[in-house]
Amino acid sequence: MKNQFSKLVTFCFVLLSSMLASSCREDQLLSEELTTEKSLDSTRSAKFGVPTKFDQHEFALKIETYMEPLVAGFGYTIYNDGVPYYATNGGDGFARKHVDSPIMLHSAIAKQEISTVTQYVTAVAMIHALQKYNVPLGSAVWPYLPKYWTPSKEFKTLTFERLLAHRTGLINYHDHHKLSSTVSGGVNKKVFDEKSLENNDVNYLLLGVILPYLEAKKLAAQGNSSKLNKLESSNNNFIEYGEQYRAYVRNNVFKAAGLSNSTVIDWRGWDENGTILSSAANMGYPTKNGSEPGTRKETKLVNCGVTGLYMNAEQFAKLQSAVAQFRVISFDNLNQMKAKLLGFDGSIAGKKSIYYWKKGAEDNCEAMIVDFGKVQVAVFATSTHSQITDPKVLAQFYEASFKNL
């Protein structure tokens, strides 16, 4: 009996030892697995890079540090995921120097001429109208011309997309009174046939006429012919075309973007009460520090689809942000606008995403806008001595403004 009890105790001891050993081996294996997993996590982290965060203050400082020693005056604004930012006044220098008294300091809220950056606004407005009236981007534009114009067979093949993308080959006679000749006459066959890119103001001059006619004809089809009758009774009245174009942009783009003073924003000098003399608006300067009088902002009411918009950087960046958040045109249409460079001059494949840009330089002023995705920026200057209209400059500042978490 004793021997049997002794054997039973021995068996239990052996069994317990075996279980403990097995448990230890499992713990060791689990520990090895965890170590291996941790090692793999480290490898993944190294492979995919250290997480970073955009620092808008750093971006602002880089813009200011670059611009201040180079230009007579500048203003800028950054919109980061719908929220505006600029350091101090958002600019420096003069929108009007002492020689052009009264002086006007430049800043994020100082207005200036922005030249062909205006075409970004025209593109947004045109795409908004196509979206509103359910007209495809690939539709022909000729049905929306003044009724006395006679489009050529080549012109009849042109679409909204081709005009917006500057891929038409149309001839620019540099006279809005000859715009009907652009429509009825010959084309640059090489550009026309190859649909190649040729920046040509005449494309957007035409869009400034076509946009109000598109709306007028769609309203007439719905039973309201008053706008169409007004346009057609003033054939070749480019002042009227321009007024109708500006009204559409104010009501459907600026208002939708939530811009202050949306009803009085203009293509000439203006303040919150309406238009002002162009002589009281910003000036453009041939040098940073010289005492030469500035170049006066021009009034551009007949070619307002092309150029002439008078805005400040805070307003324009707010518009860009609203467009980027699909508050003016749809997600799909914004993607079309970017992919086909409608209203943009070009794009850069950056480290963070693809960046889309538009520049303007005229009358000793320059302007640059960039859409980085969640971040939009507008930089305006009253002389042309920086390289801010080179898209690589702002792209480098932007990418250098990310900090490790």
C-alpha cells in the first residue's frame, strides 16, 4: 500500500513538473512572439516614416521671411482645413507708397490687382453654371453665343472643357470688338488639331460672354426670357456682358463661399460701400525701395473673365478653401478641374500630395495661389521682384513646415 501511494505521489510530481515546463515554454514562445511583433512594428515605422503634422505658423514665417526683403509690399493668408491663419498682419510693406499718398500698408486684408489669377474664379463660376443647369463639361459652347455671331465649323467642335483648359487654337485679335471674328475665323491648326495647351486670354474672354448667355438661355427654356431678351437687345455690348458675368459670380461663387461684401466685390477699385476711383486703389511698383510713382490699377469691365479682379489675400484664400470643401462646386467637378487643369496653370507632384497652382503678373503686381489639398494659400505682392510665382517656392516652404509628432 505504501509503495502504491509513493508511486502516486511521484506520478503527480512528474505530471506537475511537465505542466510547469510546458507553461514556461509557452510563456517563452509568447515572449519571443511579442518581441518579434514589436520588432516588426519598429520596422514598419521605419518603413512608413515618422508621423508629421503641418505647422501653419512655420509656413507663415517662411513666406514672410522670403517676401519681406524682396517686394514693395505683400499680403498672404493660409487656410488650413477651413481655418484662416497669418502671422501679425499677414504681410508687410506698401500697397501704396508715400509717393502715392495716401499711403496704404499691405497685409492680408489689403486689396490689390491679381491679374490672371482671376481666371481661377471664372473657371469655378463656369463649372458652377454647368453643374447648376446640368450641362456636361464636354458640351459644345457655340449654342451659348450671341445670336448674331456666326461660328466656324472648327469653333462648333469646341467644348467648355477645351476653353477652360486653354486647348483651342483660337486667334486672339486683342480687341473685344473683334471677338466675333475669333468665333467665325480661322484657328491655329496645330494647337486646334492636337488640342495642345496654349495659354490664350481669348478663351476666358469668350467664357465671360458665354456664362451669362448659358444662364439666360436655360432660364428662357424654363419660361423666363427677361435675361435673354436683355442680352440680345444689347448685342455686342460688352459692358452689359461683363455686368451679367459679374452678377453671376457674386451671387453664385462669392456668396456661396461666404465672402464678406460679396455683392460689391469688383474688377475695379472698391470698398465696402461700392466702387471707388482706380486712382485710390493699390499701386504696382517697379522697385522695392525706390520713390517712383506706382502703376495704377486698371478698370477691367469688358474682359473681366480674364483679369482685373480686385481682392485681398484673406478673401481669396477663403474662396479657395470653400471650393476645396465642395461648398461652391461638387467633389467630382473639383476633381475634373484639377485633373484637367481648368483654371489652374499647372501642378506639382509633391511629397505630401499633388499641388495645383495659378499665377498672375501685371502692372508691376503679382499674385500666386496654391491648393495643397487641406491647405490653401494666396500670396499677393505690389512688385515683381520675388520668385513667388514659381510654384516650387511655396511647395518647398509648405513641405518644410511639417514637424515630427
